[in-house]
Amino acid sequence: MVDTTRLSRAVDHFADRLRAAPQSRLQRGAAAEALGLARELARWAQKVESPEAEPREMPDAGMFAAADQITVAGHDLAVVLREESEVSEAVRMVEEAQRRAGV
């Protein structure tokens, strides 16, 4: 079993930073960046769980839901990852998205 603690921590940290961010920061792109990440993580998890099925796109639930969306998508992905290299790639994605979001 692979240890996904790093991914869970990275996702939770990004989500916490989003929740603490001012609305103006969310409007300037942080929420959009988070939604993009959530969609990528959700798509990845769906492909692992059901490779033959067409992935469903996570809906845009608004800028104040972005933190919850990356939390759900990130933790869902953590459950299905099987390799340390996948965990490292997911953590890299989260950290890069957080950097681009500026939070």
C-alpha cells in the first residue's frame, strides 16, 4: 500500500490557504486555478477507477467552493493511487497550482 499522506497534506494546505484568502484574491484567479486542479485530480481518479468510462467533469460550484472541491478531489485520488511516483506527481501538481494561485 502506498503512503498518500504527502498528497493529503498538500491538498489540505492549499485548501486552507484558499479559505483564508480574501475574496479579491479568489476573484483574480485563485479560485479558477483551484477548480482547474480539482478537475484534473478528479479526472485522474476516475481514469484509475474506471479506465473504460468517460470521465465526468467536476462542475463549477463557485469561488467559495473551490477549497472544498480540491479537498474532495485530492482525497479521492489519494485513495486510488498505487505508486509512490504517482503520489509525487500529484503533490507536484498541487504545489504548482497553489503557486500559480498565489495563496
